[in-house]
Amino acid sequence: MRPSKRKLKSRKAATRLSPQQARKRAKSASRKSQSKPPRKIAAVRPLPTQPEEILFRVEGKMSTFGGPHDLGMAANEDLALFTKADLQNPNYAYLFLPAPPPGTSGLGRRLNPDQYYFACRWNYVETPREFLRRALARVENPVNGHAVDARPVDWGPHPSTGRVADLSPGLAAALGLNTDDIVRITISARRAIPAKPIPTLRRAGHGSSNPHVKPVIKQFVKSPNCSCRNGASIDKIVLHCTEGSLTGTLAEFQKADGRQVSAHYVIDRNGDIYQMVSDSDRSNHCMGANQNSIGIEHVGSETDPLTAPQAAASAALIRWLLEQYQIPRTNIFGHDFTPGYCRPGGTSCPDKLFGPVHSQSTIATWVQANV
């Protein structure tokens, strides 16, 4: 039965609210909505991280190799993982210098020492050569925690060295490693990706932007009388007189018994430069001051001055070392005047090579005039 018009009007009147009632109802509804707890949204749980599949890992002592100054590599020595065709490959060309160093034809000496590369003793069944060419490795210094990516380029070092890897000089410098320090190298399945070239600075060698080219080293005559610097920086150059012949000096520095002395460089009377200890290693040339110094021997007797070719070669080598290791010019010393030198009774070295008076001021005057 339909309601009468009168009942409809009565119903509408019952639902009509005064302004004050409307405001009260609105406030009540607002309080109820605020008292309701927010709707919970289910949290999205991240997928568990998948473990990396390790394809190669090694940890042990390291050394450095490659580049124009690696005289331990033959001039025609190539690489196990790359060929001369790769010089034109944009993925790999950055590993090499634009032109071969004078007198060389192999890829080993043409490697750019500033780039990050290394050699290990590979099992090509487990890590095929083509995989290694595409792979990146994580190379770490476990002592300081530094780590960078680098590319495999060669097989080595020889097992007889007791080392597990050879690193580029630039890679070793980036990680703060010196010869016979411990390195860790890992290749995982995810790392078979192209390596990004490292911007090449105008450098003559590892560790600094050097405007000078390192003087030619006639021969690297390895001395056993050296040790690790243990991360110590090179901050001084020590000048010596051999007080004997070139032949006698080279032979003495190669003796593992007896006095067990050595130097980083020996400069002959005709200007030829021989290297006997790597810069990254400590030689036994100045008791008490070996840890942070480079030692340069000059062939001559106690009364000989430097010859002109010898002086020119010494000045060129010193200039290169100053730039290479950011050594202040004031930190070039004669043997007897080197800070920290502690041999009882001192020495007459470097004698009269740099001037008629045996003094540090004589050394400083020669440096000022020639270096």
C-alpha cells in the first residue's frame, strides 16, 4: 500500500537536520574514520641472493710484469691470451701502447703498464682461453681491502717463483701491492663481461703522471739482495760511488752470501744504466735508510769525478725518479749524508764524484746545476 503524501512529508521532516546537528554528525564521522587503524599492506620480500658461481680463485704472493720497462720479458715475447690481431680490436686495443717500444716486436713489452691486467697459471679445461679473453676478475689486496676489476692477458708466473700471479704495475700500484705481497684473484660466472678501458694518462711508468721518459736500461741484472718495502713509499734518492769497476760491482751485488749488498741502479762511466733491483723492492745500499729510498751507484774510484756521459745519464734518471715518485728535489743525498744512515764510522761515499769536497752541499750544488 502506497504511503500517503502526509506520511511522506512527515518522513522527510524526520530526516532533515539542523545546521548544528549536521556539524556534530560530520565531526563524529571524522573521529570514527581517524580511529580506524590503517590498512596493512603486505610487505614485498626480496628474493634471496643467488650465490655467485666461482670459476677460478687463487691467493698468494704476486709480482709485476709487462710494459716497456719489463726487461725480464724478451723483446719478442707474446701473450698467451692475445695476438697481434687484437691490437685492432676495440675491445682489447686499450691494453696496449699505440706503438711498440723501440727494439721490441712482442706484445708483452707493448702492454700499457697503466692498464689493469694480470697473469695466472690457467687450466684451460676449467677456464677456456676464449672465456678468459672475455672475463673480468676481481683482484684484491686482502690486507687493506682495496679491490678493482682487471683482465687476464697471459699465463704465468713460473711455478719456481713461488708466486701465484703477475700484475700490471698500474694494478699493483692501485691496490698498494709490492712484490711478494699477498693478492687474491677471483673470477665468477657473472664476470664474463667486457672490461671498460681505463683512461690513459701520459705516463712513463707506474704510479704517477710523469712527463719524462725513463732512460734506457741497458740490462736488468737481478740481485738477490733485496726485500719487500711492505707498503713504504719512496721519498728519497741516495747517490753512491762504487769505488770499483763495473764488472766487480755487478758481481758483488749478485752474491747472495758475504756482504749481501745491492743497489737499484748502477751507471757506468760511458753512461750505460744497469738495473739490479726493482723500484718496488728495497735494496741494501744505505744501512738504516733502505726502506724509503732508491740507491744509484756510479762507477768510479775514490778520486774520480763523474764523466760527462755518466753525469747526463744520472741526471736523466734522477729527473725521472723525482717525477715518478713525487720526491722533493731536496731529498737527494750523498750516501754519507742520508737521514737515517746508521753505519758506525760512516763512509767516504760518494767520494769526489760530485765535486772536490765530500759534503751534502756539494751534492745539492750538483743537483741544482744538472737536475
